[in-house]
Amino acid sequence: MNIETIRVKNFKALRDVEIINIPAYCVFVGRNGTGKTTLFRVFAFLKNCLAKNVRTALNIEGGRNGLREVLSRGHDKEDLEIEIQFRLDIAGTNRLVTYRLEIGEVAGKGAIVKREILRYKRGRHGSPFHFIDFALGEGYAINNEEDFDKSDSELTRESQKLDSEETLAIKGLGQFERFKAASAFRQLIENWHISDFHINSARGDKEEEDAEHLSPSGDNLPSMARYLYEKHSEAFDSIKRRMQERVPGVSDIAVTVTEDGRLLMRYRDGAFVDPFIDKNVSDGTIKMFAYLVLLADPKPHPILCVEEPENQLYPELMAVLAEEFQQYSERGGQVFVSSHSPDFLNAVPLESIFWLEKENGSTSVHRAAEVPLLVRLIKGGDLPGQVWNQGLFNSKTLPPQ
């Protein structure tokens, strides 16, 4: 259920950005401050809107000033708009579903959901039909959307009033299977993984917990490693082999249980008899192991967002890591990565690369594969990272409009 199009209007530096025909594997490059982090924050913002509410999500992004701090500079009287299109199998047909969210201020109410729509075409012809349509906390949802034999007028509209105008309609409606598209989109957002990995969170002994996914911070790394070891031993053995091949000195990795029942990671160096506990292992070793655990997940996240994976890792690992991300996308998870590393970029297909530029405070996003000069250079034997280093990912190389 890959996202095909994202349109963002009035979200910080994303004044009016649209990315279409999005591939399963996307790598974003750009100078510091061009908006890469802001683009990734759109995913986090939507996830927080769903998990909490719009006001809380805005406060996370903008602090006490909330919406006014989030809105693009000079456009604080306008609304924030996010639109996402994704493919979904409905009644045996692959349909393009559009979700649209508009957030703005209303006098006496503050920031609320002004409009929320989920729509798709019922047939080959005609306009997309609104299966969810809410404004200011009230609206309707179609509860027999899969009855494609019925005409539009025969569909059953179920009127609803939300508890709060700060709450997304898909939060409540998505709990019910009869609202198929809403339920699918809610699950899609809930299962997004937006990495916020911290080395210190991953280190040390941990309380044992049920873990089927690595947490965004990595603080359940021992539990996830143990889960793979016990439930998916082939995946765990593959991780160990790759660590042995790619990280000098690592000959074995194990999860041990301390006397008080806590979990601890231990790494063995072939030159020593006794293993090291993870507090004596380099940041890069732990981070590489965590990425391999994340990317070996038996149930890939529908969306995986990782910023600058090259930090704390030496350049020789970049090509390997880029290939691991691509393989993850081929298993079913859509991957969004930002990077400053030419070595990482060298291993990425040109059709997966986008670059960001900022002019007059607004970000623009460009697809590398749509620039004839870049295509010719890559076909001629240059690598994307080399071309990036030469400064050729810029608006001057774009074909004339």
C-alpha cells in the first residue's frame, strides 16, 4: 500500500510542495536547512494527529505557538493542507485513494480540523466519490462502500459528530471494518516507523518486553534481537553473518539474561575470549546492528523514515546499508531516507533520488531521473554520489519549463 503522491501546503518551509509517482525507495538529498527534516516531520505530524489530536501534534511541532509556528512564514492567515494518495485493494480492484486534511484557526476555537476527506473512484469513469467527508467536527461516512452494484444515491451515509473538532475522523471511523478505506489508512499511519534512534537509548541492560518491531528510539533493541533469535532464527543468523563480514572484530552477538531477569547485548571480538557488553562497544557497531535488526523485520513497516543513517558509521558501510534499504522496500515497505553521504548515494538508483532546494524560505523538491543531464552522466558511468559532489543536483540543471 505505497504512497504515490504527497502534497503539502503551508507546513513550515514546505510552502506548496507536491511529489508525484513516488517510488518504493526514496532518497532525499540537499544542503542543511533545505527542508529534508521538515518533509519527514509531515509523517510524524500525521501520526501524532492520529495518536493524540491536532492541537497536541501542533504543539509538538511548534511549541506553545502551535499552528502559527508551523505555518509557512508570511502565510499565517492561511490553512495547513496535507494530501496523500495511496493504492488500496477494494473489492478486488486496485484503487487510488486520496486522503485530504485541512487545519486552520477559527475564532474562539483555536486550531481545529476544518476539512477531512477520503475519496476514490467507484468505477473507471466519473469523479472520485467522497466516502468520508467531515467539516468542523461533523460529517458523514459511507458504511457500505464495497456495494459497487449500488448507485451513488443508494449508498448509505452514516452521519457522525466527533467528540472534538481537534480529532481526526479516521481515528474513530478507522476502528470499524465497515469503513474499509478509513480502516486501512488508519492502520497505515499507525504502522509508520519514523526512526529517532539514539545510541544511549539502545545501550545497557533492559527490561524484557514483547517486541515484534524495533522502537523508533531503539530502546528495545535487546528484546527485538531476542525475538528474532527465538522466532526468526534465520533472520538473526543472517544479521550476525553480515555483522561479521562488515564490521571489523565482530565474531558473535548474543542476548543474555542477567541475574535479575533483564536483557543485555554482548558482542564478541575474535581476538578475545570473553565478550564485551554493549557499553564497551563502539557507537557505529551498535548502530549498524540496530539498522540490520530494523531492516530484517519479518513484517516490514508500510512506511519507514530514516534521517542521515550515515552518522557514526564509516564510509565503507554506506553502499551495504543503501542496498539493505532497497531490499527492505522490495519486501513491501516503502522507504524514505535522507542523506548527505556520497558513498550512500553511489549505491542508490537514480530513479529513487530527489533533491531539495530552498529559495526565499520555501522548499522545492526535484526528481533526479527527470533531468536529462543527470541521466546522461549516470548512463556514461558516473555515480550519483560523484555527481552530487560536483554540485550538479541543482535548479540550473533542470530542463526549461
